[in-house]
Amino acid sequence: MSVNVRVDRQRDRGCLVPIGAFDLAHATAAARAVENAKARLAGCITVDVDLTQIDRIDGAGAVFLARLFDHLDANGCHARVIKGPNSEAERLIAGYRGRRADFVVPATRTMSPLTRIGALAADVPRKADEALDFTGRFAAALPKAAATPNSVDWLSLPRLIQEIGADALPVTSAANLLVGIILGFLGISQLRPFGAVGYVPALVVVAHFRELGPLVTAIVVAGRSGAGLASEIATMKVSEEIDAIRSLGIDPVTWLVVPRCLALAVTLPVLTWVGDLLALVGGLAATTALTKMTPRAYIQATAAAITARHLLAGLVKSPFLALAIGLVACGQGLLTHGGAAAVGSRTTTAVVLAIFSVIVISAVFTFFFALIGI
């Protein structure tokens, strides 16, 4: 069956007559005929449409004709349907034209820098409310996990410790080793003019044990393991695995978030302690390479500088940094809506917020320790 759109034109007036079957089976021919009609009707002011020659029409054909009429209207040409016996075709075309007309593309507005700052500031209370709400749900899940151990996925804990702790050990170790070397170089360059190179081991111990060790380790873990946790839970959310867990009467916070935060809280202090040891090695290498200090003298000075106060000041904050990473990563994963793009967006947000949270918490601990004289 042939499909055609006959166009009769007299100056700025035209007559449009669709002929044949405008259905899915003839979609290619219908699309070609509609495109040809568009070119022949260019410049018309009014067009009369006769639908009586349409033998069969479905949604696909109605969409083609509706787009043709919309194109004519957009170019200042008024399309008028001649009333006839084929009311079904007229109804279908009008229905699809109505749907297109009802769809309004939101206008994009370029915000000024001050407007953006205001929008971000106005969104802070909502973000803070979401963070506090999720933290409260996690705190409420801890007694439930202790009372009903079956509500927690304990079988995943060894795997999580392996992925978060053992697999991250090379990266965190290398980062802390380099930080120790940097501290050694910096201490030598600043203290050598005063003849105080002997204080470089104490500088490495104090700076790394108290601040840089926990901070660098937590930042590396946030970028590596935090991104993995966020993307894992976000993928479960968009694939409706979280909904399936809820349908079984299981709280996702208790089942998923508790073991991940626990694995972080266990492994991060260990990674920090190993990083402290490697930072001392880096400081030893830098100092003995650039000065006449012997390795034995460096080790003796380092042993004298290491105290329980310096060591515990860094290790005490590590579990809190781990909880911040876990809560941010898991919380962002559970907030995911949409498809693959949403997973990537939430993962990026989780890493940024986790690193920022780690820095803020470390600063709070430093300020607190300074107040109490530790």
C-alpha cells in the first residue's frame, strides 16, 4: 500500500491530503512523505488538511502528522483540519499535538556568582538536616545490631576489611613514606641555618604522628575506599536491590552501613600506625642523605621524641575519621536516584564531602587537644 502526502498549492494557500496507511508498518514511507510536504508548503499562510484519504492510522503515523502541523504553526502557517468522516485520525493527531504543546522546556537562567552563593547557603540547612538524620539512624542501628546480630551482614566483614584495609595498604604506605621524606627535607632546609638539624627527627615525629599521619591516611582511604563504598551502594540503589532488602523487612542501614563503618573503624587506625612507621623511615632517609647525622643518631633522637601523648593523639582521632568516611559514602549511595549518571555524580560528591569532613574533624580534634594541653 502506497503512502503519500499530496500537496496542492495556490500562492500562499495550500491543501494537504495524506493518502494511504499511516501506521508503524509504513513508518519509513510516512516520514519521507511528511518531509517532502514540509518543503513544498514553505511560505504558505494557511493550509487546509483533508484526512478523508487516510486508510489506516495509529500512534506512529499520528506523531508524524502532528509534527508536520507543529512545524507549520511554528513557521507562521495556520493548519486547519477539514471536518470529515475520519474523526479517529483527527482525534489521534490532536492528542499528540496536545501532548507536545503541554510539554514546556524549562528556561535555563544563568545565575550570578552572588546568586549561586545564596543558593548554596540556602541549601545548607537541608543538607545538614539530611546528614544529622542519617547519623541518627546509624546511631539507632547500633543497639539494634547488638541486640539482634542477624540484622547485620557479618559475613561481608572479612571481605570489607580486606578491600578497605589490606588492599589499601600499599597506597597509604607510599603516601606516608613520601610525606615523611618531605618533612625531613623541609625540616633540614628550615633548621639548618640555625644549627638545629638535630631537631628534625622530633619535627617528623610530632608533625606526622599528631596530624599528617591520620590526615593523609584518611584522605587516601576516602578517595579510594570511600568512592568504592559509595558506588557500590549507589548501584544497589538504582538496581532496586535496596528496595528488595526493605521488602524483606531488613533495615538497609543496619544491614549495609554498620559493617562498612565498622570495617573502616578497625582498619584506619592500623593503616595510620603503619604509615607512622614508614614516615619515620622517610625522615631517616632524607636526613641521613642531606646531613652528616648518622642513622643511629637519628633513631636515638626519634625514640626520644616518641611519646604516648603524640602517638595516641593521632590514633584516637582515626576511628572518628573512619566513621565520617563511612557515613558520608554510604549516605550518598543511599540518596542515589536515576541511572548510571546518578551513580557517578553521587560517588564524586561522596569523595569530596568525605575528604572535607576528614579535614574538619581533624581540625576540631587539634583545637580540642590544644585547649586541654595535650
